[in-house]
Amino acid sequence: MVPERLTSLENIIANNQYRFFDIGKALKEIRDTRLYKLTLFETFEAYAKNRWDMGRSQVYRLIDAYNVVNNLSPNGDILPGNEAQVRILVPLDPSEQRKTWRGFLNTGMDITAPNIKKFIAERNAVEKRNPVDLTDQISSEYMKTVQEMLTQVRLAQNDHWQKTSRQAALLWNRVIHEKIISKETSNGLG
């Protein structure tokens, strides 16, 4: 069954050179399930180059495009029509991709890569000028704890890190940062 699946996936690529979504999906499955090994290639990149004459960047752009469109598909029937339109959304996290795509569609602009890029640039410029203030979402207990921690850091700085090393303070700063990031990721925020 596995060789038949490889043949089926390769047929999708061969028959749909202009259907970036289907090609990206097929390439992702071949890569993720290591089906390329059936063709005696050691690496996925060697397989893609020799079998499809696609360079590494092209292959991964198609896979990324598939991932983005797959992420956007719950938003409705209007989806990007080509890989260039999707490429602009790739650097964004999944929730930001969906939010950005909805915002772009609401503008009524023609769906073109330059228009999407322009929309994102304008939105980013506005956000830089008017950063979102989330301080009202911080509990008083958390704020009090942070203030106490900052007081301890100032005291340690004033005594030139005699009682607490600077490296220890940096380590705990990294630990706190990692805890916050892991919490965002587990809550679907990151």
C-alpha cells in the first residue's frame, strides 16, 4: 500500500503544477511520512530536487503555503489563489494569519500579493504608532509581585551583585520568560 500511496501523491504533483495547495499538501505528507525513502533518496530535499526539479526553498514555500491555507480555510470560502499571496502570511502565527486574512477581506481590496502586503504594512504601521495597552489585563497581585521583583533587582544592582549574581538574575529572567511563552503556547496565544 505504501508504494501505491507514493504514486498517488506524485500524480497529484505531476497533474497539478498550478495547484499550489494540493502540491504543498502532497509534499508535506511525503516529507512527514518519509515516503521519499521508497525512491531510495536519503533526504527529502534530494528527492524533491531529483524527482520534481524543485529547490529546497520552493518546496518549503509550497508546504508553508499549504499550512497557511489549511489554517485559513475555516474562515470561509475566499482563500488566497496562489503561493505568492500566501507567502506574506507565512511569518505570522496561525491566529494572527486568520485575523489578518479576515481584516484584509473586509477591506474589499482585490486579492493580490501586493495588496495583501500593503494591508499588512499599513496595519503594522498603525500598531507601531498606537501600541495596544494591555495593562488593564494584569491583576494587582501580579503587578505587586513584579514590583517586588524589580525592587530586588535594583537592590542587587546597587550592591554590585554581591548577594545575588547577575548571572543568577539573568537565569531567573529567562525562566520567567520561558514560563510565560509556554503558557501562551498552551493557551493557543502563541
